[in-house]
Amino acid sequence: MAQYVKPREPFRMRKQLLLLFLLAAALLLAVQAAFLIGGAVRKASPTLPDGGPNALELLLKKQAAEKQEENDPKPEPAGPEAAEPAPSEQEEAAEPAPEPKPARIALTFDDGPSAYTSRLLDGLAEHGAKATFFVLGSRVSGREELLNRMAAEGHEIGNHSWSHPQFKSMSEGGISGEIVRTADAIEKACGKRPYLVRPPYGDVSAVVRRALGEPLILWSVDPRDWSLRNTDKVVNAVLSKVSDGDIVLLHDIYSTSVDAALAVIDRLAEEYDFVTVSQLFEEAGTPLAEGNRYSQAGPRKAAQE
Ligand code: ZN
């Protein structure tokens, strides 16, 4: 630009100024022409509302918006949720159901709930194991939360009578009274009425069977946890006997039994699914019939062929 102010070249400077003037005039004409064309287009186009933006204006607006978008960096999502992967990815990862294990067991816990039951529920949840709780009606009041948790976490709640009496010295009416009273208390506590019954002491005498209409659930593995009260001994007693389709009898009123149950799950997690009593029989293709007694299920029925 310094050359324009050089006094030795006044003619060239004038020539440059003239060129600039002509250029400005041409630009002015071009702008005017564009406005005229724009007006004509607007009038000719029935799709564009009169006075609204024309195609050119829309295009310019769009270009300006795009340019603005380019300049503005995308706002970084803030907060802890931003660091987590998209929920759809998470769901996809959690979607496939775990492969069924070669065998399964139903762990059952009688005479509770107790102060140890919540620890047992924590451990079962940690292992993804399900169990069946044969609850005493007299222990429901004040422990409704535990029953609600059992139901909510996919465990089965069964009926173990109100006060754990010897049924053999009772009338049919007395026996059914114990069971109905307990079923009422469980249903009131967690909204689910128990179906399965485990009579105290496994008493399934003729009078008990006449008195009760529900399936009577016994067991096939009894480690005598109530007598051993020793975690390792209970674990060994279970492991030495257990096989596919077994029902294991335990009591969640002993801390040692809770520890033993969780240790058994740990040891057998590779080969065994831990399921509820109803699941055990359902998978074996054995419908539980009213008034019948059951102590063991067959192997899992092969999937639909
Ligand atoms: Zn019992």
C-alpha cells in the first residue's frame, strides 16, 4: 500500500482510485438487482408467505446458523452422568440371560426370620442366588421389612406354622388354624400369600395331609445345622451329600447356618443355580399338587425340543 502515497506516481494513484470507485458502483448495482430479484421471487412463489423470508434469505440464514454452529463448540455435558456410557450400551451388556448351570439346588431356611436374615439376604443378592424361607407366623410382626425384601428380591416365602407345634398331637382344625393364621400374617406383611407349607418337624402324617390343602415340602439334604452350630461342619455336611434337584434344610436363626449357606453358594457357584422350591419343580416339569409331599426334584427338563 505504501506505493499509493509515493509522490512520484500520482497518475497511478488516481487510476487506482477510479478503479475502486467503479468497483463500488458495480457492487451497489448488484445488491440492488438482488433485492429486485428477491422481491420478484417472493411475489411469484405461492409457498412463501408474503413478507416472509425468501429462499435466498433462508439460505443465508441457514449458512449463518451453520457457521455459528461451527464456531460454537458443542457444549460439554456436565455432571457425573456425562462420564457414564450411554444407557443403551449398558442395557445391551446386561441383556443376555446367564447360561443355566448344569445343576440346581433349592436352599430352604426355616424358623425365621431373625436378626441374621438380612445378612443372608445381602449374601444371596451378591451371588444372584434365590432361596425359600419357611417363615413362622409368630415371627412376622416387627419383621415385615424382611418379608418385603424377600419377596422383592425374588425369594419364595413358605408357611412353617404359627408356633412350631407338634402337629401329631393336634386336631385337623388346630393344624389348619396354625397354617391359615400364618398365611394371613405373611400376606398382610408383604402382600403375597404363601402357597407352600413345610410342617414343623417334617410331619406329613395322614391327619396333616387331611388338614392341609397345600403342597407339603420336605427336604433331601439335612446337615443338622441346628445341632452342629459350626459353619465348616455344616458346609461339609451339605457338600458331601448335595446333588442336582436337592432341597437343603437350613435355619436362618443361627449365624453359623447363614455363614454356611453363603460358603456353600461360593463353593458350588460354578456348577449350580440356586433357585426357589417352586422354580426347582417347575424346571423339572413336576407341577406341585395340593396335599402331596415333596422332598426332591428331578433334573432340569431339557429345553423345548
Ligand atoms: Zn422348623
